[in-house]
Amino acid sequence: MRSILKMALLTGFLTIAASIPGMAQTAGAAPAPAATPPAQQQAAFAGGGAQTCLKCHSTDAKVVPILQTPHAVQGDKHSPFGQDGCENCHGPSAAHVASRSNSPTVLFKGPNKSPVAERNAQCLTCHQAGLRMNWQGSQHQNNDIACNDCHTVHATKDPVLVKATQPEKCFTCHVEQRADSMKFSHHPIREGKVVCSDCHNPHGSPGPKLLKEFTVNEVCYTCHMEKRGPLLWEHEPVRENCLNCHTPHGSSQARLLVERPPYLCQECHQNESSSHQIAPLTGSTLPNQIGANIRLMARGCVNCHSQIHGSNSPNGAYFSR
């Protein structure tokens, strides 16, 4: 009797649920398909993949080089040509194929180019992980920089990904850093041995100034490992920030210094009137045989304090030789 009563109650419930709008899904019916957004309803794919576009663009020097890039690998389902071809980036463009007077749904160049957000959305469909995971909220994203402002997707070799040509692309906006790279002392950027992306991640970073690491020193230590330590005697300004003494993009002083010694050192060491720190050029507080030799002292503090980044010598408290 109990089983018969349960079956009767269940049958009655399903009958009532079917008669009430919106209750069918709750009772176990399949949900209705989601409505297609109006923009997608209007736009339609031309079909045929890249071959459809190449019927007109096969002689376009700005388009054809993409056939030699990873984007054009048809055997890779993750590449644009392995999916919908050109329309995978330019959006459904059946109207453009039917009438040349209409532009593709997403236009990356020209006076009628699409808004930055639309262009970037196409790239971020695939390129959102890894080094690009911090793009949202980054300085470049907040300044409305589009991916194609830096990248040339149709080029066989994207200039921004080649060491010899990357700096010129960055210097298009960062003109102050370009001027610094031309100074007497500079990182070998113009020589093609160091590029901007060796220190910076243009797609966003948890560190300052789009640095690849959390601190300036950690970035510097990737090349200058001998300065990392640990050291028995540490120089506080060095451990705090390399930029206290050095400017990374270029300087008119040797070794990328912000100022030449002794003036650089005197920014901190100038409080003891009884010491030679306050008068390194006159040497008035030093023994005569040393103080009289102006040439010795004028050359800089590092003549004596050569281990300025730190020392492991038991007698290296003053970073001397």
C-alpha cells in the first residue's frame, strides 16, 4: 500500500508541475537553450576558412605573410586556421565577403578600426594564460593599449618578439628610455644583447613598473648574481634598492651610476665632521701623505672601498679591499 501511495503522489506532482509555467525544468525536464545575443544573430560566418579570404587577399603583402606563422597551422585546433580561419580573429564576416563595401566585424587597422576592448578581446580568447595572466588592470591595459599596437600578427617574424627589433617598438612610446639608451653608459640594448622584456613584462606584473619580479633587486640579480649574497657585511642601500645608486636605462656616468663618486656617496655619508667622508677632495682630516694627494681622493671612494656591494671578509666592515 505504501508503494502504491508513493507512486500516486509522485504522478500527481508531475502532472501539476507540467501545468505550471517554469516548473517543467524543476521537475527534471531539459533546460531550454540559451538565447543567442543579438550581435551574434546579425553576424554570420562566411565559411570556407582562410581560402574564402585569400580569393581576394592572396596578393596583399600585408596579409600573405601570416601563412608562415603559427597562426596558420591548420592541423592545430588551437590556431585560428585550425578553426574558422581569418574570421577566428576578425569575427563573423559574411557581410564583408558578400560586399566589399562592408568591413570585417573586427578591424585591427585603419581609420575605422574597432575599439581597443574589442580588438583585445579577440586576442585574449586564446592568449590569456602564462605571461598574460596579469593583463587585466595592468598599466598598458589601463592606458588603452591594444595588442596590435605592439604586435604584428601577419608578419612572419613579429618585430616585438625579435631582440634586434623589439626596443624600437617599445621606444615608439617610451622616448625617455630611448634617449637614455644612447648615453655613454647603458645596458647593451642597442647592441641586441639585452631587450626590454628581459626585465619587464609588458602584459602586466605584480611588481612595480611592469617588472618581471616582485622587486627591482630580484630583477637585477637574474644577471648580476654575484651581488645577491648572502654576504657577511652588507651595504644597506644596496640591499634596499639597486636604483639608489644606479639608473638602469642609461647614464652619463660610468657603471650606470646616478652620480659619480664622491658626490653619490656623500648623499648618505656627510654627517660626521671629524671623518674624511665630508671632505674627500681636500683630505684635510687625513694624514698629510694621503690628504695631499688630491688625485687619489678625487677619483672616488671606491678606490679604497672597492667591495661596495658587500664583503665576506672578516675585516670587511668598511667594504675595503
